[in-house]
Amino acid sequence: MNAAERQRLIDHYRDGITEVDKALAGATPEELDRRPGPDEWSAREVAHHLADSETMSTIRLRRLIAEDDPLIQAYDEPEWARRLHYDRPIEQSLAVFTAVRTSNLELLERFTEAEWARSGTHSDDGPYSVERWLQIYADHGHDHADQIRRAREGR
């Protein structure tokens, strides 16, 4: 991946904050709790997942940079949703999502070519590089903003 491709992904990652904010703007409690299907998350649950996932992502990124060949551990997202009270208000989770993502952006903008080349191993997916991390998380906020919109509409 060249520097221009990385910058495009960094910009997309940054835009994920705005997309999530837009997807949740003006949401009523009923819209936040509407489930599009019996096994699908509500917009409220997606908001909490974003905070937890972003927190996990920041640990992953930091381990890739600070440790040699780290093992990046998977986690059970549905179990986290069940155990971490995803029925609570979303404001603090959105603040976490924004703060962690903003902190990650500060790091990403400073990485050297050697740092971009660092990698480890994901417990489920195998080889896992800093660039792969960026590819995954650049879309993550956008994908979940779309999920929030669908959940609010009940589809």
C-alpha cells in the first residue's frame, strides 16, 4: 500500500466519526431500541459496540507498534453486548468512540514507513499488519452508521 492509499483510508477512518454522528442525529428512544430483526442489534447496541470495538482497536494498534510480533486476540462481540449492559444511555459510549478514534488518528498521521510495515498475528485471522488494521477500521464506522440507519428504520 502506498502513502496515497493509506491517506485515503485515514481520511475515511476520520469520516467515520461524522457518519456515526449523522446516523444517530435526532434519534428517539424508540428508534434507538428498534430491532430490525430478532437476532439483530438495535441502534443503541451498535453505539455501544462502536465504543467497545474502538477501544479494542486502539489496543491492537498500539500492540502492533509497541511489541514485536504480538498476538492480537479476537473477542466475542455478541457476548460483550450481553454482558456489558448495552441497554444503557449511549452518550458516553459515543464520547469514547470519538476520543479513541481521534487519538488513533494522531498516531496514524505520524507513522513512519517502518511502523506501517509492522505486523503480528490475529488469533482468528492469521497475519495482521498495521495496514490491515487500517483497512478494517477505516470502513468500520461507516458500516455501523449504515447499520444504525437501518435499525432506526426497522429494516
